[in-house]
Amino acid sequence: MIELSAARNHELACANTLFARKPDTRESALLEIVRAAYGSGAAWLDATAVVRGLAGRDRLFISCARELEPLFGDPAPGVAKELRIAWRRGERGGEIAAAELNGRLRTPLWL
């Protein structure tokens, strides 16, 4: 068995997820980012404006190859964080949480 470093394993997982799952192209309602936060435990930053800036008219995609610290800062140095987003699209809405690994999302985020 070949052993891969954690970073290489993460790269491969990101590539696999990127090509395995595509957003529903039938969505036509506007995507509204209600709120977003990035952090862990008691240390959270308001990420709403940044996430709204990343979102397109009807979708949001954040690659797991994208570095998160330049986007959001680091509210909890040395601690695993997550990105939480509350969203609404027409009558539908919900919340999604994406875990971070080594300064990047573990998997790509699609809305």
C-alpha cells in the first residue's frame, strides 16, 4: 500500500469531489447569503461580506484549493475552523458548514 502525505491526500480528495459533484444547473432563483461566519469555539469572524462577494447571482463555489486566511483572517490560530453559511434561494433556504484543513476547505463548497 502506498502512503500519501495528508496534504497530497487532501489534494486528491478535492480533485475527486470537484469532478464528482456539480451544482444543479436548473436553479434560477437568486442566491441570498443571509449570514456567514468563520472560526471555531468562541473565536468567530463575521464573513458575510466576503462570502457575498464570492457569490455569483445564483450560486456560490469555494474551491478547496483556495487559501482561507487571506479571505477571512485567522480568528483561532492553530485550531481547526469551519465556515458556516446561512442562505436563501427563493422559498428555499438553509445552513451549511464546511470544515477547514490546513487553511483550506476539506471539500469544495457549492450552493
